[in-house]
Amino acid sequence: MNRANADKFPPFLAGTMASMRLRRRAGEWDVLTSPSGVRTGDAALAAFAMAFPWAEVAAVARNGEGVEADLDLRLSWQTSDGTVGSSRLPAAGRFVFDPEARLSTFTVWPNLFSDEVYLYEPTGHGFDRKPAPFATAAALNREALHKALIAWESLTGGVLQEPDSELVDGIERTGFSPDARAR
């Protein structure tokens, strides 16, 4: 297996990155914290940053004790020739903390978590998509996500709630199942 790392995502993911503007979620997870758990946006964001070392805050907006952050995510990818690498994907995720609901939410936009993913290409009217094998990179991304979600739950003193996905079947409370499938 060839390996590559880059600060920029590879060209074959350009259409997939552009399709993120549609805001269709690959996954969204919530942590409901106890009254004695995380209470401020800064504390929630600090706990998130510790749990997700592969997520970098790109922009933050504060609203009282609440916080919203756009995230650059370092995720693995693979080319059709089997080269596996990882890159920083700009604005690939979002973090929100609502202090009144005691709820932290992590959203990831692109599906790079199933063994076969769809690569998107812009057209004049939207996007076309074609399936591409992604098993090696997807396994790395699933493992990193699983570890981060478990750590996040622990660090916040909260409980992960049922997740949601618009792009993947096989989403679980602590990530994606190994047999997750792109929709």
C-alpha cells in the first residue's frame, strides 16, 4: 500500500468537496451532558478538541455561552491505484454547543467512511456521482471516528445520542459499522 499525506485534498476529491455546500450529512452525533458536565461553549469546544485531534477549528461564532465552529478535518482517502493518504479537508465538519439544551453536536459532511463511496463531479445542474472503492481509507476513518466519539462522551461527562445520516446506511452511536454503505 502506498501512502501519501498532503495539506490539500487530492484533485479526485474536488467534486466531493464542492458537493458539501449541499449540506447533506454523512453523519451527525450529539452528546447530551449532565447538569454537572460541560456548561460553556469554550469548555465544550476544548473537550471536543481533545477528543478529535484530527479536527481543526477553522472559524468560531459565539452566542452567549453557546458556540458554533466550522471544522477542517484530516481524513484518509485512497486513489483508484490503491494509494492511501490523508489530507486536511476544509470546512468538512461542524461543531455546535447549545448550553440551554446541554447538547453538543458534531457533523461531518463528506462520506469517507464506507468501503465504497461516491465521488461527485459538478455538472451544469448539480452533481453526478460515481462509485469508487474506498475500503482501506474508510477503515482508517471509521477507527479514528470511533475512538474520538468514545473519548468525547467521556470528556464531556455526557451520553451519545442516536446519530443521523443522509448519505450512509450503517451509522451507529459510536461511528459507522464496518459494513456501512453509501446511499
